[in-house]
Amino acid sequence: MPLPTSPVIRRARLGAELRQLRRREELTLEQVCERLGWASTSKLSRIELGQSRPDLADVLDLLDVYRVAAEERDALIVIARDAATGRGWWKTLGGMGERQRAYAELEAGAATVVEYQPAVVPGLLQTPAYAQLCLGGARRLHPDVDVEADVRARLVRQEVLHRAEPPRYTALLELTACDPVGVPAGVWREQLRHLVVLSRKPNVTIRVMPPGVTTGGAHPLTPFSRYSFPDPADPRTVMIEALTTDVRLVTAADLAWYDAVVDRLLDAALSAAETTALLTRLADDPALPSSTGPGGHPLASGVRPEAVPVLPRPRPPQD
């Protein structure tokens, strides 16, 4: 069974609902805090932004101030309890670092995941040996990285794709993510075969961007993941991956941009069947050719280049 939606998502939803209720009552942050005897507006601001674990008593006080009717009140109390969940929820994910944990909780509660990777195979699709190489490179930049612990955590995260009711997962990969340069032949062949096996799962779709494709203004500059959740009222989320930290986006305007980007990438990518055939051919190639070799990139033969029109600026949904 899917895990309940993550506390972070529930906090974002609760905060948005409470902010809307406050505005409905035409109250400022200062007026609400004065009525409740709170010392400053920072506490309420953090609750509305989903930045702190809410105390249920505080939420009940806010619902009193906003004169929330019984049925709506009961629904918000359920959300508040989910938002306040702590250690018990994390035990389902095992021990992992803060950055992996942020992704793990989104994945564990998701109904769909779409991931774009320009440079490496995504973490949910990595073999242990390939993950060891990727994380070993991170340790050269940050000596305190515990590679073995992070690999174990990555394997825990991957279980989400194999549970009884998994999310629908789509990986969109640039050519460079399928480049064997710098990866030992045995590790790379194992990784390719692993991708082929996963691509045949009914909930997993892998699609590669062919050479010569342009996506105009739709082309992203960094890796990102987009999540939706079983409860459509929970805020869809985009995580943008950077070298040292990650950015979480939940606004309608931000999601509109990334929805348009995903649509254009899907239009430009090889089909799932073409991608599986291509990965199979590469895995069976005894030479495992390099993109820097005389023949160019190993994906450059037998695939279709395709131009995609420039992306118009999307209009954010109207409230």
C-alpha cells in the first residue's frame, strides 16, 4: 500500500488552507497573533508557509479565530495531524541523509513522478555499483560524505517502484546520462541491463532524448523531479536539484512552467519502446562505444532527430 502523503506536503497544504481562511476573514497576521496572544507573527508565518511542524492545539485555536464550520474543521484537523507526524513516519524509510530523505518522502507518498536527468542515471534507477561511483565522486568534493550509507539509503528509496501499488514513474534522460565515458565496462553494462529490466515494468517509463533535438525555451538547465499525489488537493511539487542544495516549488505559476517543459520533453524524446530497444542494443554491444570515439555518440545511429517549436510563455492558472 502507498504510504500516507508525506508530512512536508501536508504542511504545505495546511499552510495554504489556513492562509486562505485568514484572508477570507480579512485578518492580518498581526491581528490573528494579537487575538491568540502570540508574541510575534513569525510563528504564524512559518505555519502558513509550511516551514514548521504545527502544534495541533495552535491549529485548533486558529480554526476558532477563523470561525470554521464543523465539516471543514474536521477535514483540516486530519491534515494537521498528518502534518505534525514525526519520527514514526520516517521509520518506514530507514536511515538516510537530509537531502535523500526529502526526495524519499515525496516519492513514498506520490501517485506520479516525472524525473529529468541531463548527466547521470537517476537515483531510483541506479545499480549499487553505479551509485557507488556517483556518490564516490561527491566524496571527492565533500570528504564527509558517507558513500556506503548513501548507497544503502538509495536502495531503500528504490523499493517504492516495486511495492504493490507503486507510483507511475517516468524518467527523461539526455544523451549524456547514457554516456559510458568514465564508467568501467562491467558496471555500465550491468546498469544498462538494469534499465532494460525496469523499463519493462508497467509503472516505469524510460525515454531518451535523441541527438539533434532542440526544445527551444522549454529545455531545462538542471535536473528536476515533478510529483503529484493521490489526494488532488495536496500541492503538486517540483524539486530542482543543485550541487549543494535543492529547491522545492509548489506555486501554480512555477508548476505551469514545469508542466510545459515536461510536455515538450515528452514530445521530443524517443518512445518508450524505442528507448528500451536502444538500451538493449547498447547493453549487448561488446565494444560499449564511447561518445568521444571516432563514431560519435553511441546513440547517434538509427534514431530520429526531431525539432520542437520554441515554448511560448505559459500562463499561470487563474485563481
